[in-house]
Amino acid sequence: MRSLESSGARRKTLKNKKTPQTLRSARWFAPDDLRSFGHRSRAMQMGYGPEDWAGKPLIGIINTWSDINPCHAHFKHRVEDIKRGILQAGGMPIELPAISLAEQYVKPTTMLYRNMLAMDTEELIRCHPVDGVVLMGGCDKTTPGLLMGATSAGLPMIYFPAGPMLRGNWHGKVLGSGSDAWKYWDDRRAGLINDQQWLEIEGGIARSHGTCMTMGTASTMTAMAETLGMTLPGASSIPAPDAGHVRMAAATGRRIVEMVWEDLTPDQVLTHDAFENAIIVAMAMGCSTNAIIHLIAQARRAGCNITLDDFDRYSRIVPVLANVRPSGETYLMEDFFYAGGLPGLMSRLLDHLHLDAKTVTGRSLRENIAGAEVFHDDVIRPLDNPIYKEGALAVLRGNLAPDGCVIKPSACPEHLHQHTGPALVFDDYPSMKAVIDSDDLDVTPDHVLVLRNAGPLGGPGMPEWGMLPMPRKLLKQGVRDMLRLSDARMSGTSYGACVLHISPESYVGGPLALIRTGDMITVDVPNRTIKVEISDEELEARRAQWKAPEPRYERGYGWMFSKHIQQADEGCDFDFLRTDFGRPVGEPDIF
Ligand code: FES
């Protein structure tokens, strides 16, 4: 085996914090003992030799590709580009597949498995001989899942976003993921779209690989990853099919090798300031409501106590600047990229951001976005001409949601920001679905639709049911929005007057479990309140009659999930994965 000293000599020109001898992977490959013999001989079984591992950073590439994940379909090729970059920089790539959470296909909801991906990621990193990792994700839960797990693992890591797909098209009209599916589905239910037209929309709404190209959860979370400093500058905005995306893959591979030598670990990047930056940018992006849950969970993995109140505080001072659907009317992520992308948007937020925050480039956010410009003022609006005067999300509290709930006022009509109406309560999703299209449904535009048992435990997994379907009876009358409440989440591509994440959820006996059809409910977004107009005494009397539902699982992952999942306001992480839960996990003791 070649001397580690000589192999790493060319690295001595760098300001190394790591040396070939102190590389983590050297614990597997360097010692002259029987265990290391096994590691080396089995590497040679795969056709590798000492030139591949000795004195070189071994870089894990956590790849969330699968045959049934259209958002990551290009990862089979991009992983080769990342490997090229790693090799160029003198590292050794090791691809490690992780669970692939395809939003459209994984049932009952990918949110049930976000924490499984986080655990998968953390343990893949911990148990393998890697010195740093590239995380390949993009489709909704994959970004937070990968980042949560890698944060807990603590090795140098860099995130590579899948990139948004190209704009959809139908009869010359631009189609946006999710948002236009909901819109045209309502048109079809109202009899305005025929079967042939529906088939054409089906074939035109997703024209390339890549993530949803509206400002959904995928675009929100990849932008958050970049704002946190976990990607190379500009990485999150590049459309997936763009040649620039290929070049970004190679650059990401090169950079992680340098990060290993610099020992640039996530704790140096994921600070409280970095998470506040992510909230600020989320507000200006017109972010998905899911950002709240995921960012709280990510922050807590990094030991930062971010709360719902932090989101609401910035929501009041940072306006929505990105004119991208569903908050905006016209544009999609492809337009956002051409207009300057995330660096362009951040260049408009200089007075709000913590610019000294360190990033994976080794430089500050200020240095990363120096010179960034906006090339289209209607896509990325100036501060004095925003899409919406406040940030994208608002946090409401009251006797119906003591631990808070969320609404996206930027994507719902202003006349519903303050509304009082009678509740029409559905105990679960199937019972709602069974009657929502009935012409006999006793519902008016003033009603407040309520869905319960759709939270973290009740769903289970808090499915994206929060954009309750509009009753067909009202659609036929031309009504397109009404106040809707639930303990569910909704897709970031959704829109409408939907109050979500009501905490505590109804399944554990939160007040949502106690309300009845006909109770008057008031939502007041400007004053951030939500309440059911019944007395505390009446609520307590109803609580005394409430019976906890049967457990949903008696074995397996679902059982573990049920035992340990936290509520929405706490980020829905497992309680035993908190940073303050017991002793930190050390290195594998196998040597
Ligand atoms: Fe994958 Fe929307 S379905 S990002």
C-alpha cells in the first residue's frame, strides 16, 4: 500500500485542517491489521487499488434515485457528473443509494417517511468509510430528510438539488405543477373541461425530469438549502435539463473534496443566523407552508431553537418578491432562473439577511451573492413593488389552535383573511370525499369546511389533504374559494383559504376534535387569531366526552412512528432524534 504521506503531499499547498493520516476513511484502510486487510482486499475485489483510496478523501454520494421518482429521473446521469468532479479534485466517489420518496407515488404520504430517510442518511454516513458526502435530492421531503440526517452525522456535506422541471404547456397556455392541476380539475368538475382536453393537460403538465416548477415544497426547500449555505451559489434555481445543471454537479463534486481537507463541517454553517436567513428568503419566495415544519426540524437537528413565532415575526416585515405561482399569477421557476434566480432574489434582501453567515464555499453569504443581479423586475419584484405586502405565511393562535396553525395569505383572496362562518365538520378524509360532490350537501360560501384526523398521528403522517376540495355544488355556482381548516398539511403548489397544521392535532384530543357542525368559527389573519365561538366550559364538557381513537399501528415502522412523532409546531421529528436526547452518537466501534 502506498504511503499515505506521499499520496497526500500535493495537498500540502492547501490550508489543510485534515491530513491524509487524519482522514476518517484512513481508519478503515490504513492500519496494518486483519480488519483493514479485509477492507482493502474487498475494495480490490471491486477492481480498486491503493491509488483509489490511499490518502484520498472518500466521498459518499447519497443518491435518492429510483425507477419511480420522475423528479430524480436524471440522477442516474448526474451522479456520474458528481463523480467526475470528485475525481478531478483528487477524491474517491462512493455512491450510496437511499430511500427515494417520490411525492406522487409514495402512500399514504411521503411525510410518513421523511424521518426514515433522515435515519437512513445518518446511518449510511456513520457506518461507511466516508470523509464527506454529497446529498442528491429535490422532491419535497428528500431535501429536509437528507439534510436532517447528514446534520446529525456531522461530516462535511454539500447538497445537490435536482432542479425544477421545464414549464408545462397546453394549447399555448403555461401549466404549473400542482397549481394548474387543481385549477383545471375544478373546471372539469364544474363541466368546463372535457375528457379529451383533460388527457391533453395530463400529457403537457410535466414535460421534463426535475422537481415541480411552481413555488411548491421542492422549490422552497431547495432554495432554503441554498440560503442555509448548504449548496454552491445558484444551484437551486437551475432547471434540471439545463447544461448548467450538469456543470453544477461536477462543481459540487469538486467542492466536497476541498471541504473535507478544510474540515468544513455542517455545524460551522448551520447556525441560528443561517436559519433566520432561510426564513427571510422563504417569506420573500412565497414559500410552501411545509417550509415551517421542515425548517423547524432541520434547525433542531443543528441545535438551533427556531419556532413558529420566528416565522411570523419575519412574515410581518419581509414581503413576497418572487412572482411565481401559486402566490404569483404568471411565472414559474424557469422564469425565476432567467430573472437571476435565488442569488438575484437575495440581492434584494441585503438589509434583512445575516450576510456574514458562512457557507459551504468557505466564504460568507455576502461574498457568495456579491454582484448578483435581477434581470426581470416583474419576476423578482423590488421591495417597493411586492407581490404581497407581507411574507408568504402567517401563524394563527387561539382556542382552536393553542400551539398554533398556519395559513398562506399570499395565495388566498383577501376577503377571506377575516371571516366568521358555521363549521361543516368531516371526521376523516373518506367521509368528506363521499359527500363533497353531493348536490344535497348543506353548504354555502360562508361555511367553514373542517377536516380532522389528518395530522401527524391521525393521517397518519399528516398527508397533504389540507386543500380540501371545494364542494361541487359551490363550484357550479362559480365559487372558487372558501375557508377550510384542518390538522393536515397541503402541497406547496396548492392555494386557497386553507388553515393548516392545527396543533395539537385532533387525533390526540386537540380542540379540533371537539368542534361540531354549526359551531361558529372566526379566522382573523391580520390579528393572527383563530377561534371557535364556544365557551371554555363547553369545550371542557366536550373534552370529558371525547374518546381517544384506536392506535393505527401495532407493529413495524408505523408503530415506531406513532410512538415517537412530534407535533407539527415541533417539526414532526422523532423525539429520540433530538440533539438533546441522550449522549451524542459516536463513531462506529469496529476497528
Ligand atoms: Fe416531486 Fe413535486 S412531485 S417535486
